[in-house]
Amino acid sequence: MAETITIIDDRTGKKVTVPVTDGVFASTALRELDPNLRMYDPAFLSTAACQSSITYLDGEKGILRYRGYPIEQLAEKSTFLEVAYLLLNGELPDNDQFAKWDYDVTHHTMIHENMRKRFVDGFHYDAHPMGMFISAIAALGTFYDDAQDVFDTDNLNKQILRLVAKVPTIAAMTYRFSSGLPFVLPNNSMSYATNFLNMMYRIGDDYEVDPVLARAMDVLFILHADHEQNCGTTAMRVVASANSDPYSATAAAASALYGPLHGGANEAVVRMLTEIGDVKNIPAFIESVKRGEGKLMGFGHRVYKNFDPRATIIKKSAYEVFEITGTNPLLDVALKLEEVALNDEYFASRRLYPNVDFYSGLIYQALGFPVSMFTVLFAIPRTVGWLAHMSELLRDDEQKISRPRQWYTGVDERNYTDIKKR
Ligand code: CMC
């Protein structure tokens, strides 16, 4: 028998019975009780704003799947570009499909010279790479006069291809600008991650990307590619619901990601570990967090309440990277901090566990990235997830422009008084 929920309006005695599917019921049914009835749900704690078939997340069990495939299998067996195809198209590619996708992405990595010479050169010398990244993505859209036509599927896919291909180039460009280094052009003979590392670090001819490090980068890209309705993806969906072009919508999503509670957390973790400095300072730091003087960055998640499966994979990946690069001196602080927090009643009772950002910063640092680049590294693969959600949204007949209601709590009507009388 189908499950239902019955809601009774005690003010009028009216009742409405609605089907519950997968724990979800359509709250629009409440309007049958009273057309002005609204649900109050700050920060969307219990609101499903869309149907989606891209990513499945079970926070209690620590499950993350892209299009049904467990993240553990994808991280072990797949590549980022294959995962990108999967997220965007719904299925893993066959040989021919992958060869075409790989070729197309590889051959769209260049950006217009004006982006580099005129646009990026205009930033202040110490501009934050993430601020530059966000602006550059929005600016990129102005180079394509077909960017606005989001309902022509082939055209939208062309913009998606451009964005997926060009985000590493833009990301590397922000770093090279910040470091005063000449830009390195994309290399069509390299894989996605190798090409990115090459654009980041090549100086002259004496740079070879270590394949183990390139694979670690690729795995990090896979882990960050999508995470259903997080803050950045919600920003993407809200902006895309106004039928804005994919470049503007991606820039909006990246702006959300920039925040320290979201993609900025990996940067905050390394700053926190650096500040703690030594394992002997951990107890005092933990006590200060418990007094509410700050957060344990890299801990806690809105959805994961037991463990974050991405954190488990990243921790393993970190050791593989450290084999090549040498251990990050902050690793000891991180390991001890994790141990102390997991055994502390404050964190246990609130179900706070390490999230994806707790260890990712340490790998990024070992790979040579400055802390200010960390969120940009998150934005590169997440661009794929954002665009998969944009495509899904535009094909969803139930969607309209996002426009939540509010609960007005301001003053009632009053008359204007002249400034001399106030
Ligand atoms: N350190 C100390 N206390 C915490 C932390 C933390 N990292 N996270 C949550 N709490 C406490 C919080 O103060 C609250 O305590 P109380 O019940 O006494 O008021 C309780 O735990 C519940 O927290 P909340 O703020 O209601 O939880 P939320 O779901 O709104 O926030 C979060 C989720 C990720 C924003 C939060 O855990 C946090 O700020 N963590 C640190 C930042 C971080 O690592 N962010 C990366 C998230 S993963 C990457 C991504 O998806 O972007």
C-alpha cells in the first residue's frame, strides 16, 4: 500500500492526505488547506527543492554515489574525465564516446588572449586566486555570443564543454599571475590532471609531472566533482532557474563555494593547523572550540553524520602523495587533532567527524599549491557537477524560476515623518 501523510489544519479542521515517496511529500499540497500557508525552513534543512538523478548521498551510512556508482569504485578505477562524462550524460562512456569527449575537452582548453592579457592583467598583484577565478569565469561568457541560448541542447553542451575544458587553464592562470610567472599554454598531449599540473608548475623545460601526483590530483577531482544540493549547487540552480547563461551561473556557484563554511574550509583547515603548530597545543585549541571561540575546521557536515566517505579516500591518497613529496609537517597535528576530537564528548554528541576538507589541504600543500589556491582546486571539478545540475534543471518541467516566500516579521504599516521631526 502506498504510504501517505495526513496533515490537519487545527484552525479550520480541514485535512489533506498526500503520498510520501522515498520519505518525500509534495508540500504544495498544504495550499489545499490554506493558499497562504507557507513552510518555514531556514537553510532548507528539510526541503527537497528538486528531483535529481545525479548524485545519491546517505549521510547516516556514509554513502556517496554518482549516477549509482559508489564513489570508492570511481576513485579507484575511473578517471576524472570519465566521471565528468558520467555526471553530465548519466552513463559511463563506451570507447568511442570517451575518445571523442577526451579529444573535445583537450582541444578546448585554450582561452582567448584578451582574457589573459587584458582581463587577468588588470587584477591587483595580490588578488586572491578565487576572486580572480570567479570573475574570469563570468568574463569568459562575454567571449561567446551564443552563451545565452540555454534551451538549445547542442548549444548548451558546447558551453559546458568549453567550461569543463577551460577551468583548469583559468585556475592555473590565476596562480601564475599571483606568482608573477609567465603563463603556460595548455598541452594537448597531456591528460586533464597532468596538463593542469604542467600549466601550474612548468618553468622552462625541466619539469615533468610525476604520474603518481597526477593520479592523486585526478582522484581529488573525482571526489569533488559533485555533492548534490550543497550551497554552491543550490546557488547554481537558483541562478540557472532565471535562465542565465552557464558562465554567469557557474560564477555564482563558485562565489558560494568561496565561503569558509563551504569550499573555503580546506584553506581554513591548513591555516588552523598552522596556527596550532604543535601537538602539545591541541588540548588548549579543543577547549577553545568547545567554549565557542571558533570551529574545528574540516569537521562536521550538514548531511554526513557518521563519516564522510570522501575523507576516508583522501586520507589514503595523502599517504601515497607523501611517499613522493615527503610528509607534510602538519600531518602529525592533523592526526592527533582528529584522534582527540573523535574521542571528545562535545564532538561525539554533535556527530562531528572529519569531512572532505580535513585532509585535502594537506595533500594540496604537499603538491605545492599555496593555501589561497585550495578553493580554486575544489572549483575545477565541481564545475562539472554544477553544469550537470544546470542541464538537469533546464530539462525539468516541474521547475520554474526559484522564488522562495518569506515570513515577514518587520513593523506594520506606519506613516512617513519628515526628517526634521525624527
Ligand atoms: N566545530 C565545532 N563545533 C561545530 C562544528 C565544528 N566544525 N560544526 C558544527 N559544530 C557544532 C555547532 O556549533 C552546533 O553546536 P550547538 O548544537 O551547541 O549549537 C552543532 O555542532 C550543530 O552544527 P550546525 O552549525 O547546526 O551544523 P550545520 O549542518 O548547520 O553546519 C557545517 C555544517 C559544515 C557548516 C559545520 O559543521 C561547520 O561549520 N564545519 C566547519 C567548516 C567545514 O569544515 N566546512 C566544510 C564542509 S564539507 C565541504 C563542503 O561541502 O563544502
